[in-house]
Amino acid sequence: MVYLPQGQKDRWLSLEKNPYQEAGFPFKPEEVDANYEVMALLLRDFRDAGVPFLLSTDSFGTLLPGFSVHQELQLMVRAGLSPYEALRSGTVNVAVFLGEDKVAGTIEVGKRADFILVDGNPLRDVANASLVKGVFNHGTWYGESELARLLSDARKIVQPN
């Protein structure tokens, strides 16, 4: 929440409004929780039918892009997908969907070398994907200290005081 503008936080934290409905999300959190098993079943059925799906979280309700995606990975695994299948939905599947699978989505000779270095094996525990030690993006390495500085700068933009 520290990376959100104050107005957005105020809206989300308001006790007088339902942030889900205000953002156009038609269900209350308890309704989403009650329907989780149905959503998990659908995800498994889609997977079993060969339907490709993409990892992504929108910015509505109380979802914060970049952070909520790690929760989505864990929910996919909880729903019955393997960590590999969940991670693939945010790498290979995205590259295929965007028509960039010849240049991105996997680490191979001749492809862009964009990757996230994590502390721990996300194939054993997908939660390890959130333990980011560094990012290599467009030819530039961002280590832990640089990532911390970028997050600090982002926080200062939305909370200048």
C-alpha cells in the first residue's frame, strides 16, 4: 500500500465504501472466497483441456500490480497447478500470446536475456518467486540495492512528504 497514491489508499481503506464495487468488481471479498473452489476447478479443467492462460493481476479492488502477481501464483498452485505450470503462465505463455516466443519467454541462445534471480527454487515452492535478489532487463542488471532504491523512489513519488 505504500506505493499507492494517498487518494487510492483512502478509497480502499474507507469503511463507508466497498472498494470492490466502487472499482467495478461485482463481488464482495467473501463471495470470491466462497467461490474459490469453483474457480480452482475451472482453472484445472481449462488446463486439462489445453486452454492456455496468462498470469496477470489487474489494478482494481485491493490488487497491487507487481505484488499481487505473487499471490496469484500461489493461488494457481493451491488450485492444483504445478509450480512449473503457474510460472509458465507468466513467461512462455505470455511470449506466445504476444507473438514473441521466438525472442522471449525462455532463456535460450538468441533470445532476450530478461530474467528474475530469486533466492530459492520456485519449482519446489512457488512462493520463492517473490524472493527477488535481482532482475536482468534489457541488458541491465538491477541488484537488490538498486531494486530497493527504485522502490524507494516509487514510494516518494506517491508519498512526497
